[in-house]
Amino acid sequence: MMTNVPHDPQARSLFDEMARWPIYDPHSHIDPHRPAARNFDEVLGYHYYTELAHSAGMPAELVDPSLPPRTRAENLAEFLKYIDNTIQYSWLLEIAQTFHGFAEDRITPKNIGSLYDRAEHAGDGESWDRTVWEKSHLEAVFLTNDFDDPLKGWDTKKYVPCLRTDDLVLKLHEPSTVARLRKATGVDVQDFATLHQAIGTLFERFLSKGVRACAISLPPDFVPLPAAPKRAEAPVRRALHQMDLRPDEHAEIRTIVFWTLAEYCADYRLPFDLMIGPIRNVYPAGVAGGRDLFDRRVSLYDYRALFNHFAGVTFPISTLSPDAGAELVAYSWIFPNVVPLGHWWYSNIPPYIAADLRARLQAVPKNKLVGYYSDAYKLEFVLPKFNMFRKILAETLAEDAIRGRGWSEERALELARLVLLDNPRRLFGRSDSESASVI
Amino acid sequence: MMTNVPHDPQARSLFDEMARWPIYDPHSHIDPHRPAARNFDEVLGYHYYTELAHSAGMPAELVDPSLPPRTRAENLAEFLKYIDNTIQYSWLLEIAQTFHGFAEDRITPKNIGSLYDRAEHAGDGESWDRTVWEKSHLEAVFLTNDFDDPLKGWDTKKYVPCLRTDDLVLKLHEPSTVARLRKATGVDVQDFATLHQAIGTLFERFLSKGVRACAISLPPDFVPLPAAPKRAEAPVRRALHQMDLRPDEHAEIRTIVFWTLAEYCADYRLPFDLMIGPIRNVYPAGVAGGRDLFDRRVSLYDYRALFNHFAGVTFPISTLSPDAGAELVAYSWIFPNVVPLGHWWYSNIPPYIAADLRARLQAVPKNKLVGYYSDAYKLEFVLPKFNMFRKILAETLAEDAIRGRGWSEERALELARLVLLDNPRRLFGRSDSESASVI
Amino acid sequence: MMTNVPHDPQARSLFDEMARWPIYDPHSHIDPHRPAARNFDEVLGYHYYTELAHSAGMPAELVDPSLPPRTRAENLAEFLKYIDNTIQYSWLLEIAQTFHGFAEDRITPKNIGSLYDRAEHAGDGESWDRTVWEKSHLEAVFLTNDFDDPLKGWDTKKYVPCLRTDDLVLKLHEPSTVARLRKATGVDVQDFATLHQAIGTLFERFLSKGVRACAISLPPDFVPLPAAPKRAEAPVRRALHQMDLRPDEHAEIRTIVFWTLAEYCADYRLPFDLMIGPIRNVYPAGVAGGRDLFDRRVSLYDYRALFNHFAGVTFPISTLSPDAGAELVAYSWIFPNVVPLGHWWYSNIPPYIAADLRARLQAVPKNKLVGYYSDAYKLEFVLPKFNMFRKILAETLAEDAIRGRGWSEERALELARLVLLDNPRRLFGRSDSESASVI
């Protein structure tokens, strides 16, 4: 029973074709050592369910990590009735139906037990990972790797490394960051010169492991200004030695480290994913993963120096505030190195996706459109999230391109294939002999 | 002749069912002593008509309060031809058709006279109020009561008191505010301690009369910071004695009074409606009620301290700038105590309502959705405004839920009923033994 | 083969009628001495194609002005395959099909040569201009005239002068501005008094040539404050003599010159087109015309003093950032002298147009709606751009007015005619005996 398919016959036809294609997923939080969920608590533990249930009235204690997994799942199931209107709930149902043979149309306190039993795969280990991978027809899933991730023990062609750099830029002053950096690189980081050297070592290690992107999430008030190494020297040294920092020194450190990362991306021809907008811990009493929000007063104009200076670096960009989507269309239409990347988090809701997608499809060169990524923590979510996007893409193309502009179905599918597969493969498909440029 | 019904048969079927339900209206400006319009000038006097006609070229003098009501109506009728495209005009027509047997499809200088005659109910008094109440199938209509409203002389189960607090927060320094406060409470307000006591007295009096919400409208630059009573003492005293205030002192006063109100809402478990955005008197030469606008650069991020500190207070929130709607979706999805409340004023236009509603229905827990309120000044407006919303709700559910996700009509109506009736009844249905929490 | 027509039969019927009407185009960059394109390079040279192709990967050198026109066209054709999804490409195709008998559905490196040959009209001169004018059924096209334009040599009833004032406000300190001003007016501009006199002379000269609007584009951080002539005197003198200026002096100069222009618009009853938002040269390495962007953090609230003070001046307003469109609806609904003007540049994309248009049609008095302008540099673009708008207008009226509110087709067409023809004719149709007011 699959209900998340287009109702319109023309869109349905496009969707059915797309549903046969492999999935290339350029951003996720999958753990390559444990990609699929071993039980249904790992599915329900996705922050969307715990935070929506908490928002609906569930005390956070009911999903406390210390509880047995089955208890957490049963507790959460009591509150699913309040969120069964949400699109996130529809992913849950599609997972239960697709991967666990669930035949009902709502998950309730009554049926959670049998569903939990059906979804129990602790004993199957990698075989279950393979089942989900194949059933989802996955081709590649990008990871989010800490800079000190050993990057060992999995097939990096399937689970593609991505160097996540938030800690280096935003938390350099924390003791654990420096300690991890020294350990990961073997460089005795003491000042900007050795910090620079250590970051280079990180890039080289990641490159040797097949990294395809550098990534960072940035708060709305971050402004990437050109580096001023001389000026940054003292603050960087103070940060590395955990001395007190003034706000302007914090800003100086973020600026120089971020700029240094962009320089390495230029040197090593690596796309630099910018995920713009989140403010961490706005709601400290929230559940894990459900505490971050944003300030909608943000503009890509603040990024002009970066885009201009690093003309050779491709910047795939996601914006968090839904109302910032139109600005990203304009910047992607003008800057060759700015690429709109998927639909992120608070913007990953069908009406926002549809509005952004319609505009991108009509105003951004088609070879720059990177349709979607799952942002998933468990492999099971990749398929329903991509299906949600493929449905909207099919409906948009049926309405705007086929009915609206007289395109053939074939031409519409060509564009869909570019957006879903060819562009992300090419854009992130760097090798030493190949440019990371968008064409 | 009813034209404001959905064209799509599936949506029409949903709408027809909703149209049989009672209306629960959690925010209006109805005068409970004179709820229905006694004549058609009181209908046409709604600021939407005078301001739109004025914007279309009508001199403000033509609707001056000193003119005879019939003359004002005749004058305004000359300009209705310029605004018969607007959704506000459609409410007017629906009122004329539903309540006054008007059979034409436009109100013109030619037929305004006979319509005025038909709508004359000065002699019918309360009987006409009852007629409109019953014809509209009203269950409850919330008021907007000044803090010194005697709250006497009407059935507070039908016309529900709501404590409006703009004057206390924004105009404490004006002599009339303090005078009214002293008179209403019997407290000799001279400093912060006595101010605090007086506000407590107000809450107790309103509670004894069945108040169901505290409410305030706040300008876009207001930032609710935690109270600092010590620091506020001097400015508050200066304000209460009409001494000159520096801007930072004004800010201090607003902050402490607002925070104090939130504390009382917490103590007395009263929802605190926040209506965020308006700037008063941006266009001083406008008609009465048609002078306020907004600055779209506003963010709920400024409200984080409030939402965190008062976890036990429910904040139903309306935003004025249409482009701020998506941020409210995100904050309602995360904060248990943030609830999206209706569609307000400049955002109360079908395309904005539809965009906001689609997102809320797919991303906010369904037990937190408070669909709509009329904001009406005269009872006749409640029905057409709710019908406008019910039409959009029906169309959205038909498209996104029934066709889009395979829901049954029954399930779609369940959600509609929650949004229109069950949620506002429960959320605002406090009693001494019952929590104001959202579930 | 015309594919950009509505698919819905009701909308098609409206569109077909609108397509028979003349076009009144209140803003363009047409050169009246050379209005139509003499060859296809002049069509492909429109910044949309060069900037989108450049964004898609085309080196800017391939369309360098020093290259032979045919080479530039051939070079660009290599990259059109990357932008054939865009709405801008659809205008290109419609031009090729409508004016040059192009029968294929894509412009490729293979067929660009023959298309170039077909579009060669260097030898036809004004006869080709007339052909395009008549085939497009044009009635009037507004120009963008530099303040020192001699305004000679064309029929100003067809190509209507519009005084563009960016240089005076934003570049007064540049030597060439003062020199041009002195030359154009014969006034020995040395201080604010003589500057004021010279601007008056400009207005009189433009008025004698049938000017119908004053216009300016303003950056998002511009705030029009009331003039303070005394305070501005020193900075203006320093600017006129190219002395160094502090940022606050620059601001003072912009303020006083802008306010002075508004005063002359009031005196001479000329609408003042405000095009709000662009920041020049954000991407300096871009192609000509493709370097400007915006900061979305902009608000019309900054314009309140202007709108209030100049109640007698009509301000047709375009906003650049698509997300600012809803604020313009609100300001147009309240201020009699604020008029929403068309859909501009980065906002001129069907989904943004549709969203803005739906709201304007339902919330702004219909006598204030100025539907569209081409912003074109060559005459061939007026028709496809207006057709794009007429299609969206037809679809919106079919859905929201005819199906949504039960209007007759006749009534919908009445509104379309007002929006497309009657309003711009009346609003910009000033003569010495006629007011520029909106009704």
C-alpha cells in the first residue's frame, strides 16, 4: 500500500520512472559502521519524531537514552497520534510498510509491539544493511565525518567521506578540539602556522580516502571575510591554549579558519558545502537533535567576498530559513560557483520544497541543480525522503514543463535525471585529474 | 447565491460539512454590549473598506465620524467599484446576501440605499444580535478587553473575556494609563511593587469573570528579555510620575511590564496571545484603523528567552508580515508552548493563508493547530471570514491529504474539526482544575 | 508553434483575448534610435543569456564585445543547452519562432547559423523596427533616459521619455556627473542652490518632451529621510568639487538629491518609479549586466517619511527581492500613493510572479494595479515577456476569480484590461491639465 505517489496521472508516470532509478545521496549523517537501523527505536529515535512528539506534549524523559529501546518506542507511540498529519510521519509509515511489511495505516500503541518485533534486526547485522541498500536502490550515500574520523572499515565508494568542519571553525577554543586535532594529524598545533599545517594534513588524509566534499553549518550571523593572518595570529594562539577570548577574537578565529578551509578546497578542488542558518541550542530543554532553530534575518550578500575570491571552488548551498530560498535562486543564477543544494531541515517540507523547486527549475542553469539529499541518520530514511522529493519533482514537471510549456515526457525526464543523478555525480565526482567545476 | 465555495467537488464536500459546524472564534474586537451592526454603516465602517477605498482615492473626509451614517455609507459606495476585486469585498457581499437578503452581485451607488434600508436594525437591538449569532452558528467569540473594562452586562460564556495589555506595556508613561490602572484596581500605584500588585489585581478580576487569554500586540523591534526588577525600578517610577524618559528607560519599562504579565500568565495558567509585528501610525493621514503597517525584518529568535523561561505558558502567536509565516511554523514545531494562531490582518489574504496553512498542516503537531479567528469588530463578519478560511482548509485537505496522501474524507474532516473546534476549545478552555497546556 | 499558452481551457480563453490587446509597456531600456535587434547577437546579448550561460560555465571572454557578433552568438549557442530549462530561454525561443520563422524547439550550435542568417536585419533599419512594433501590437514603450539625453529624433508618443536619476543621487561626486549636468542644463552648478536650479531645468526639459515618469533604482540600505538643506550644503559643495567625502556626507548628499527629485515630481505631478533593492557590482567578474544582486533584508518601512510627505506623488514601486513582495502588497493597500509596479528582474520568474499577483489581485484596489513592464533592451523581448505575464494573469483569474469566486469571463477580462492597459494609461497619462493621481 503506497500512498505517497502523485495523484495526477502525468505526474504519476514521471514518478514511476524516477522510482526505478538509483539514488545518489550527497549528504547524510549515516554511520557507515552501522548504516541501517537495528531496531525500530533507532527509526523512531530520529529527532523529527522525538521533537515533534515533545512539541505535542510528550515529556522528554519518555525517550531518555537510559531507557530500554522497546520502552522508548512504546512511549513515543503514545504520542504519534498527535503528529500523524506531518510529512515526517509519512516517512515513518513508508519505512514500516516498505521494509517491515506493516499493513496498517497508522502506528498506534496497540500495534507498536508487533511492528517492533518485525523491525528487529540486531542479529542480522550487515545483511540487513545490504537489504535496505538494495531495496532502496542506492548508488552512493555521502557521510558527515568528524575531522578525526579514522575513515577505516567501509567501502568509501558506497559510503562517501565528507569532511565536516564545524568544530574547527566554531569550537577551536575548546580543549577537546585541539587535542583531537593534534592526535589526528600528528602535528604539534601551537599557533596559526601549525594549525594551517594540521588542516592541510587533514585534507590530505581525507583525499587519500576518497573524500568528495568539505562541509560546514554556519550560524546566520557568520560573515566570511577575507583572512587576515597577521591579525589572527594572537587570537588563534590564545584559542589553542584555552585563554579567554573577547567576542572580536572569536570572530577573528572563525574567519581565519573558515577562509583557510576554503583555500584548501581551492587547492584540492573540493566542493565546499555551506549549510547556512542554524543557531544551536535555542531551546535547551528540547530533546536531543531538537534544540536548534534560526533567525530568518540572513542574507547571502554577506558571502560575496567568499564567492568572488574562490571562483574555483564550487559552493553547494543549503539555506535553513524557508523564506531565504528565493535569494539562493538569484545567487545561483549569477555566481558560477554557487549551486543550490537540496532542501534542508526546516525547509524540507513539501510546500517549501515545491516553491523553491519551481523557481530553481525555471531560473537556474539546469547543470547546476542538485535536487536532493536525505540528511538521514539511518539508511531506511533515504528512500521515503527521496520519494517525497521525486513526487514533488514529478508534479512540478508535469504542471510547469509538460502542461505549462509543452515539453515531452522524455524531455521532462531528462531534466529529472540531471537533477537527481547526473549533476550530483559530476559535481561531487572529483578525481585528481578532474575539475570540481559545475560543467 | 453563494459563490465563495470551493469549485473542486472533493473540497466542496468537505466545506459543506464544515459549514454545518459551530464557530469557535478565539480573537475578535466585538463589543459585547452591541455585537451586531445596527446599520450598514457599521458594516462599511470596518477599517478594511475605509482604508481600501481611501487607498483607491477616496478622501478621508467622506467617511468622517461627524457625518450621518447613511451619508458615510453612500459616500463609500461610490468607491466600492475600485475594490470589488478584493477578498475583503467578498466578505461584504456575503454579509449583504446572508443577513440582508441582498440579491445583486455588486454593491453600487444605485443599490446602496435599498441595502441600507434592509440592513437597518437600530430598533431590533439584542434580537438582531441573536439572529446573527444563530445564523452564524456561533459557539463562542473572544473579546479584546481593556484592562479596566468593568466586564459586566453580558454572558461571558458566549462573549469570552480576554485581557488586552498593550496599554500597560507600551503606554505606561501616559498619564491616562496610570490613572485608569489606579481606578480599576484600587491600588495606589507609585512604584514597581505597587504596579506589580495592581497587575495581579487585574488578573484576579479577569479570572473571576472567566478570562481565557491574555493578549498583546508588539512592534517588530520589541525583544522580550528577562526582567531585571532592580534595574527597572527607577524607570518605572519615573514613568508612573510622567517624568521624561530616555529610550533605554522606555525599553526597560516595556521589558519589565511584559515579563510581569508573562509571570502572571504562568501563575494563573492563562495562554498569552502574542500578535507580533504592527507599527502604529506609520501613515498618520490614513483613515481610522488604517494607519498601521510593519517592518518585515522581524524574527521569533528575539523571543527565545521568553519561550524558554515560561515553559508552562502557552503562547498562541500571530505574525503580521506574510513572509514571517515559515519561521512561525519552525518555532511551533520545536517549542511545545508555541502555537500558530490563525492568519492575521495583512497575512489574512487567501494566497498567504493557503501557503501558511499547507506548511502548518504538514509540519506542526495537529493538536497545536488553532485554525482561525475573525478579528472582527461586528458579529456579521465572523461568518464570511470563517467561511473564507474553511474554504481554503477544504481545498488544502482535498489536494494535499485526500488526493496527495490517500486519506479518507473522514480522516480529513477529523483534522479539520481539530483545527477549527477541538484545539481552540481545549487550548483556551482553562478552568481552575485544568491545565492550559496544549494536550 | 506556440507552447507558452495556458493548458487550462478557461485560462486559454482569457489568454487568447488578452493576446489581441495592444501592449502598454511602462518601463524598458529600449534605445529609441535603434529599438529592434539588428541581428541575433543583439538578442542573445541580453544579459539574461550571457549571465546564465556564464553561470553555467561559459567563460566571459566568449562573449567579449570585441568579438564579431556572429562569433559571439555561435559561442553562446554552445552553452544554451545548459539553460534551456529557464523561463528566459523560453522568451528566446518565442522570439525566434515569432519574428524569425524558427521552426525547431531548441537553439543549438547546429542551427544557430541559419537562425543568425534569418535574424539579420542590419539593412532593414527602421522598417524592421516597425515590423516588430506592429507584430507585437505595441501601443507605448517607456524608455530609461539619462538626465542629459537630448530627447530628440523619435516619436515620444510611442517611445515615451522617462527621466532616470540614479546618477544624480548615487554618483553626484563623480566628475563626469557634474560635467554632464552643467552641459545639459547650462547652469553653472557649484552648490546646492545651483544644483537645485539645474535639476529644475532638467525636469522642465523632460516635461517639454512628454516625460511620463521619473525613475530611480535604489540600494537596499537607502533610507529616504526628509531633506535638511542647511546640513547638506557643505557636503554637496564638496561633492560637486570632487573633494573627499565621509560616508555620512555621501548619505547626506543622496538624501538631499533624492528628496529634491521627489519635490520636483510633486511640483510637476510626475509619478516617481522606485526600483528598490539592487546592489551594483556584487560579482565584479560577471558578464556585463550580470554583476548586480541584492541583500534581502530590506523594508518599505524605511520609506514611510517619503510616502507621508509626498502624498501628492504617485510612487510605482518594484522590489527586487522576491520575498519582499508581500510587504509591497500591504503598503499599496494602505498608502494611496504607493502602487505595485510589475515584476522585476530576480522577481520576474513565474512562481514569484504568480504568488505576488494572486495577492495583489485580492488585496490591492484594482485601480492601482499596474500589471507588467518588459524591462527590455530590444523590442523583440516585449512580446514574449508580456505573454509570460498574460499567461499567468489568465491562469490566476481562471482559478481564483472564475472558478474560485464565480466571476463571469467578462468580469475577469475587465480586471485584466484594467491591469494591463487602463491603469498604466491613466497613471502615467499625465498632461498639464490632468492629475497623476491614481484614480
